[in-house]
Amino acid sequence: MGDSLSALSVKELKQVENRLEKAISRIRSKKHELLLAEIENLQKREIELDNESIYLRTKYS
């Protein structure tokens, strides 16, 4: 968890930093992808519920 970092050179620390930045970028990209998919699913569900509401209002009016 970072305990062994003190033994690394500046060059090695820069390599670790670059790997961490790339990993964080991939994580953020995946998170963004998942959030967009969730928004799309919720929008579809909203349309379904609106349609059901309209149907029920016309059926019982």
C-alpha cells in the first residue's frame, strides 16, 4: 500500500505514477460508460411508465 515506495528511485516512482494515472483513467472511463448505460435504462423505464400511466388513465376514465 505504498510502504515499499521509499526504496524506489525517482524514475521508478514516475513509472508507478504513470501506471496509476492510466489505471485511474480506465476506471473513470468505465464508470462513465456504466453511468451512461444506467441513464439510458432509466430513460427507457420512464417512457414505459409514462405509457402505462396513459393507458391506465384512458382505461379507467
